[in-house]
Amino acid sequence: MGSLSDIVINGLSQLWHLLPIIIIIVLFKKYIDNKDKKIRKMKNEENEKNGLTLKVRAIKKYEDIGYKVVENESILVCVKENKTILIQCNNTIESKSITDENIKSFYSTAIKYVKENQLEIKNVEFRYVIAYKDALNKSAIEIILDEFYNCKYVVL
């Protein structure tokens, strides 16, 4: 029986050929992700040129699924039967630029709207509409995943 170092070296010598395959897979994934980002940015810029801002697209999306949409200050209010969705649009294209502070600010504005209009919180949902998932910072994702905030993000 060989020493531990002999066993490790023997194991690595049998796996060395997998390393180039792993590197190729990682590089290919980065290439695809980068290409997808460029396509999304070009599509968003084209929509903006045609007058289809993120807010207009969000309004259209929620109207298409049966909601009545009203603009109230910086948020969109979508109402359908007894369900209300409060939406904040953020059309930033910078990577990791949306932080937890942006989400918390939207949440406080939305909660203020809920209280002023005497809505039942169980019938209200919060949506943060963005153009790119990459725009969310890690801290923003943590807030969105926190059940307390009842907030989800939508990529349009």
C-alpha cells in the first residue's frame, strides 16, 4: 500500500484530462452569458427608441393579463378583483447597480401606499421590474428572497 501522497498523485493523474473539458465548459458558458447580455441590451435599446420604455412594457404586460393599471407617483398600481400588485420599474443597465437600498425604498413607498389606501396586506404583492437580472446586487437579491418583504423581481 502506497503513501497518501502516492494515492493523491495517482488519482490526479487519472483525472488530468478532465481539466481542459471543464475549462472549455466554463468559457463557453461565459461566452453564451455575454452574448445573451448583449442581445438583451440591444433589444432594450431598440424598445426605448421605439417608445416602449420599461414602464410602458410593464403596463402592457399587466393589462394583457387582466389588471387595471394606474400610475401613482413612482409606482404602478395594478388591480384585478381583490388582488393588488404594486410595481416599481428600474431600467438600469449597469451590472450590480440595484442594491438592497433600492428595494427597501420601494418597499417603504409601497407600504405607505397600502396604509394610505387601507388595503389588506395579504391581498397586495410587490414587484420590482427590471430589464436585466444582472442589475441586481447580491444584497438586493437577499432582500427579494426574504419572505418579510413579499417582493419579487420581474425581468422584461
